[in-house]
Amino acid sequence: MIIIKVNGGLGNQLQQYALYDKMKAMGKEVKLDLTWFEKDMEKASRRILELNYFSDITYEVATQKEIKEVLGNRNIFIKCLEKLHLKECPLYIEHQMYDPGIFELKNKILEGYWACESYYADRIWDLCKQLEFPSNISDENKRMKEKIQKYNAVSIHVRRGDYLTEENQRMFGGICTKQYYEEAIKLIKEKIERPHFFIFSDDSAYVKEHYSNEDFTVVDINHGINSFWDMYLMSQCKHNICANSTFSFWGARLNRNMNKVMIRPLKQKNCDWYNPDEMKQLWQGWSLVDEEGNRIAE
């Protein structure tokens, strides 16, 4: 059995589910571990299991017994043997952009976010069918959807909020720069006739100040738990400019336009996973722009 741990926000939960879906399609016995939401009250108070908003998806949940059976009796002695590579560890922790070897694993618990497109690229269109947004859309969102459909609409995601804390600045800062957005908008204008940009952000005051002309509409409807609907509206745009955020990655992935242009920053976070040549191969179908405004792939 393979057990995939689910944690984090909606974008990360969707990636963990996408890996589950991929392994299911391969005929593997795979289940989800949801205990992060059930046991860790501090984290659960900040994040909820948003997968359940998509009523058409189904998944199997690992029981505590099944989790313990895979983990085995991991006392201090056993963990020391694992560190010395004298015993195989039942826990696989994501440690690189892409590792196709995970599809060969048996009796493992997988812990990670699995953002890489190559893990489930061949399942994206099937996932679009599964991940149907609920029908109880608000009148405000209906009106915004109708406006989006009148334009050659392009979503732009500008994530600030929690990314501005000192800790998150070290990990996520300096990636979606002014140069990144300027080049992404320029790239869209080269490819798309008369685009209109719909700006999604957790800092509406900032984007209203910086994107104020007639080419832009700031979407300031959904807040808190209702931010889920911003992903829906992003998916209704014809093209997408993402932040270094899995939330907007999924807004782009769930966009059903067969000719969509999807732009993302070269890096999602400040670590050594993001080799430009490797990223071109692993994120096929995406345009990549770095923090200095250089096009890596288009």
C-alpha cells in the first residue's frame, strides 16, 4: 500500500490528490492520510480539508491501523538503523523537484507537496472533469464570471499576505517581482489579441494602486474561506499568469481552454530545486519567467 499524507492549503491538497489519482490510474493500492487535519489543532485551525468542496471526487482514507502497519514499530533504535541505511525507512519525504522512482515504491507513506507538473501531466484533463466546482456560486461571482467571459480574459495572481512575513520572505520572497509580472504581461500581449487582465490578490489595496488602467479589473469579492472561488474564477479565464503559489497553478490547470497560455515563475521557492533546463522539461506546456524578467521557456 502507498499512503499519501494530505496537508497545507487548497493548492497543495489538490496536488496530493492528483498524485493519488495518478497512482490509482496505474492500478496501485493507494490511500490518503488526513490526520494532519484531524489531530494538529493549531494547523487545522488555519487550514481545513478543502478537497471536500469538490463533491464529485472520491478517495479512500487510510485508517490509523493501516498507517501504523506501514510505519511499523519505529523506536529510537529502528530510526538509527534507518539513518545509517541499515534498514529501509517506511517514510518517503519529498526532497527534489521530480522523482519518478516514487511510482515504484511499495509500502510507503509519502510526505510532500508534489507540485511538479510531470507527476500527473497526463491526468490533468481527467482531473478537470473530476474537480467540478460546486453549484452554489454567489451572485457576485456569477456576475464576475459573466464579465470574464466577455473578454479575452487573463488571470494574474499576486500573492502577498502571508508571503510578507519574515520567515516566508526568506522562502518565497524576491520571486514574483515587478520584472516578472511586466515580462509575463508583455508575453501575453505578444500572443493574445486584446487581452483584459483580471487581478486576484490577498492585498487588494496594493493591486488597485499598481494596476489601475482600463486593461485591468481587480477581483475583490472572495475573502477567507470563500477565497476558494477565486480559483474558480481564475479557471474561467482563457489564460493565466501565476504567482509562486500552488493556488494559482491550479487556477491555470483547471482552465479548460485547449489553447491556454500558462505562465509561472521559474522558482516557486528559494531553494536549489529549480534548474532552468530541468524545469523546461518538467513543466512542458508552461511558459517560465524568472525573477529578473528573463524568459526561460515560452
